[in-house]
Amino acid sequence: MRQAQETNSEAAACPECGVQTSPVQLVTWGHCRACRTADSRATRPLRW
């Protein structure tokens, strides 16, 4: 985690979709925010 925080200004590729994202997001979530949102919507759809 510390190494990801130190290199946070550098972009890294998301393993799911290939979009450039920060290393901290990859360490924390395992993929970019868009993939995380899509995954959470698949498992817990919004109830309107």
C-alpha cells in the first residue's frame, strides 16, 4: 500500500478494462472505479 501511495501520480492499467487508473485504486479495489461500480451494480442493483 505504501508503494502505491508513493507512486500514486503514475498511472497503471486496470486489469479488467485496461483504462489508466491510480495504483492506490488497484491495490484497494483490484480494478478501476468504473469496473468497481459495474461490479457493485451487478451484485447489488439500485432500488428506485
